[in-house]
Amino acid sequence: KLSPDELRERILAVKREMGPRLLILGHHYQRDEVIELSDLQGDSYRLSALAAENEACRAIIFCGVHFMAETADILANRPEKVAQRGERIPVILPDMKAGCSMADMAEIDQVEECWQQLSQVIDISEVIPVTYVNSSAKLKAFCGRHGGTVCTSANADVALQWALSRGRRVLFFPDQHLGRNTALKMGIPLEAMPVWDPYARELGGNSREAIEKSTVILWKGHCSVHQIFRPEHVDYFRANYPGIKILVHPECMKEVVEKADVVGSTGRIIRAVEEAPPGTKWAIGTELHLVNRLKKKHPEQEIYFLAPVVCMCSTMYRIDLPHLCWAAENLAAGTPVNVIRVDDATAKDALVALERMLELKG
Ligand code: 13P
Ligand code: SF4
């Protein structure tokens, strides 16, 4: 068994050998030791954009979760890029078990069934599907095929506005909280947001009337990490730490988001702390590793974790130095492992939706 220092040295040796041809991307929820070795860090939006842009790189090791690596594969290996550089580049996920439980809550068969059922009660040509980037490539492809788009937590409002300028209704996957929080901010009333439960047999558990009155149909998915944060946690900090600011991710439930001072993607959360004056007090509701890193980086501020229990993304946590070292060394040896390859037909349709998202910016 190698020590963390030995593992770090071996990964650095691969980085030296491959130079700019290797790009290690790290999502903000990764462990510190992985973040330290990644070339670029970001939220889902920034990492997608980086994968779309990079010219020099010939391989990506994605320290994040499966849907992120799929997205990177689709963007980095879009046909014009492959033609330009004359080869596909491998996108590697160091541990194949690093999935996202929220993304798994919207399976393509359930989505097709929902679409089919909806088309029997409303004019389906007026429905624009929007999927959060935390979803499978197949669901992104579905959105691409049906005139929809992808969004991230950084641009969900822009994406919803865009969708509602093109159609009368939006079908939003898979995170009901991001969908609800964003739509509420835009002034859409709760009554116009039925929730589609893929396990309910008829109309996702809704009445025909509720569907007919809908503006945004929310898919019944959630993040198991962010559902831990509760409104009473906010009340506790407000009562015990006068002047404290509450900073949360929009995957938190509406009752938490409504009580928060700042709501935003992981990138936005980091910016808020970086821009705050010394002495600012924060209680932050997002994944534990990011909050702990912010605490370490900003000793001049008082930073607390919003929940009284440990809550971390256990699948993000699967990416560790042994997996990263194994992935990097195999890549350098010309025998890449854990390559995430989205099939061409899915990639083609998903790209349509992803390019729409990148055009929307936000
Ligand atoms: P960001 O889009 O804010 O990076 O979040 C990704 C994610 O998985 C949050 O749970
Ligand atoms: Fe998925 Fe939640 Fe983990 Fe983000 S924090 S990757 S949404 S399970």
C-alpha cells in the first residue's frame, strides 16, 4: 500500500510526463488532496465550458461524477473537434462507481413514458423539456430531440426563461428543488408546478386538471446530500449568531432557500465568500468538503456548516488518490482505463441541448 505522499509523487510524475496533453478536472466537491492535483477546478457549468474549449489536451481525467464525465466526452469529442485534432480524446472517470443518485432518479424509459402520457392530455408541442446537467446523456439527448436544453445551477433561471419564451410549459428534470426554486424566483406560482412521480401509475400522480394548469412540471428527483438541510437549521444560526449570512445551493428545499441570504451554484458560493470582508459570518448549506475547504482558506471569516450532521457526497468521495494514480498511470502507459464513451447517436442529440445551454450562458 502506497502512502499519500508516494501516490501524490506518482501522479505528479505522470503530469510532468504528459504536460498540457493531460487535463485533470476537479469538481468543487472533491477531497482536498484531489483538488490540489487537478489542473482546473469548477462548478458543473465551468467544467463543461472548459471541456468544450480546451485545445491542447489529449486526455481528460475527470474528478467528479459520471454525468460530468459523459458531458465532457460529448463536448470534447464533438465531430468538428475530432476532425480538427484527428483523434478522439479519452475522458476518464477514476472510479466507475462515482455516480449521482439524483441523475439516477430520471431513467430514460420513465421519461419517455411521462412524455407519452402527457401527450394524451396536453399539446406536447408546447412543452419544452429542460434537464439539469445532473442527468444521464440519454436524458440530455431526449431534451435535444424535443427542442429543449440543459441547464446547471448557475444558469437555471436563464434556461427556464428561454424555454418559456419558446413553449407554454416546461418539463424540468430531475431536481424538483432546483426547478421549483428557480420557477418561484421567476414569479411562477406553486399551483402551476405539479410534481411528476415516475412511480405513480397515472399522470405521475397528478390530476388532469393540474397538468392542464401547469407552467412547469417538476420531476420528482432530489439530491440526497442537500435534502439534509432544513429550515430549522437556518433558524438556529439566525438565533445564535446575530448577523450571520445563510448561503445555500439551490438543490436545497424551498423552505431553506426562502430563508437564505444568498443562493447559488458551488461557483457562486465560493465567489460570495471570496468577495466578503473579514469578519463575515456564514452558515453554508452545501457539500461538506467544499465548506471545510472554504473554512481553511478563509480564516479571516467565520464559516459554519449549516447542518448539525455530517453530510457529504459519498460518490464524489470515491475519487481518491489511489484511483487517480491508477487512472493516470494507465493513461500514461497507453492503456487507459475507465474511459467514459457516450455512443454517437446519443452524443449527437445531447450535444444539441448542451450547445443550447452554452449559448444561453448565464
Ligand atoms: P454545481 O453545478 O453547483 O457545481 O453543483 C453540482 C452538484 O452536483 C451539486 O450537487
Ligand atoms: Fe449528485 Fe447530490 Fe452528489 Fe451533487 S451532491 S453529485 S446532486 S448526489
